[in-house]
Amino acid sequence: MNAPVAANCADELKDQLALLEGRFAERTVEVGSGVVSYRSCGTGPAVVLLHGISSGAASWLQCALKLEEGARVIAWNAPGYGRSTPLPMTRPRASDYAARLQQMLQALDVADCVLVGHSLGALMAAAYLAGGDGRARRVLLADPAQGYGAADKRERAREVEQERLGALRTLGIDGMARKRSRLLSEHAGQAQHDWVSWNMQWLDPAGYTQAVHLLCGDDIGAYLGAAPMRGVSVACGALDVVTTPEASEGLARKFDVPFKLVEAAGHACYIEQPAAFAEMIREQSAQPNQN
């Protein structure tokens, strides 16, 4: 009885993969200490997309295709993801990822951009904003992972590290990818769950482990407290159970920046509502440069 639905989802995944290779193919650029892989499409002012801990550049496909008319879209694979060279340290900080991001922007001749960081990518974006060379004229922190590096979160940091690395040891990447994802809301279709799973199955255990150490050992507030906040805003899926709307709005209030909800979306709001999220980025892009 469910076979036709499953077949349709399989066909939709095939269509997604054809679009991915035809219009959003992976490329690499050399940086000082290795390579960064990324996907790109479109022409115009640059929009740079940073994925979260369980994802990769490919996950931005539908959002990127909705932005490509009028924007040069660049979605990176963070160090240790895709074909990107891992960072040399075991327990990197967000500033280490930000330094690699700066190298990529320099290598791709991106003089200014709208920088969008999703989940753990928001922590990296905040670190770039605090210590980078000013190429990000507008910054959108989406469903931001705030990190567990603050002194009052040490116990929770240990729990999260044990949970995530324990799952990696017992399930492996394939087992983690097969689990029903909490990244999407109950309204998400099977095709969207299949897309999340497909992206997760390409995770590298070592790169993922480094990212877990980042999540558990760093704190977004430390970077935002040292960063220029003009041009920064926060967004969150209205149904996000991972980094909740309350937590995201609290972060926005703390640093006195605008906050918006992505309706009918969970944590991976740009997958669940790519058109609405792309429009949010366009609105961000259209605002005058205040820096």
C-alpha cells in the first residue's frame, strides 16, 4: 500500500541528485593549509552558506537554486566535511573554522558577502564576525547552536559529548543517517527526511568528531560580545525542537538584533521551507550596508 509513495520519494531523491550535480556541483579551492570544498551557483553579490553539524554543502540545494538568480551562492563544506581538509587540532574552536572560512573567501575573491550560518554554522559565523576581516556585510544566524563552552554549561557539555560520540561509536554514520531525524518538523514529507538522511550519510567520522568537540567546548556569546552587531539578525524555525525559538529569540534579545520565525519549519528550516528562507536571505541582502 505504501510502495507508490516510497517509489515517488526515491524518484524525487534521484531528481534532487541530478540537480545537485548539474547545477550545484562540488568544487575545491586551495587555501594555505589544504583545500576547501564548496558548491556554487548563480551570479551577483555573494551569499555564503555555512551548514550545521549533521549536514554539508549539498543540503542547501533547493535554497541555493531559489537564490541563484541575482546572487553568487557559495555553500562551503566545513573542515572535515566533503572534500575539505580537516583542521589540525583535535578540539578546534569556532575561531579555527572562521580562519579557514576567511582563507576560502580570500581565495574565491569574495570582497563582501551576506553570511548565513545555520546551527553549528552560526557559531562559526559569529567567530568570523568577531575576528574576521570584515567581508561579511550582513550576517544571518539561523537556528543558532550556542555551544556548551560557558562555565555554567560544563556538565551539559559532557553529557552532549558522550551522547553524540557514543551514537557515532555504536551506530556509525550509516546508522545515524537511518534514524528518523529531529531536524525536521512533524509536517515534513518523506522526501525531505530522505534528503536529510542522504546528506548525513556522507559525514566523515573524524570531521564530525571535531565538530562535536567544537559544539561542546565553545560559546557563541563570547564571539558576539566581541563582534560588531550592525547588520546581524537571528532566525529560527517556528517548530524547532533542537535550538528552540525561545532560545534563539533570547539570543537575539541579549544582543539587541532582529529576530524572525520561519513558519511551519523545524530545525533545518532551509530544507523544510527553502522558498521562505531564501526570501529571508534576499531581505537581508537588500538592506543597506551599515558597517
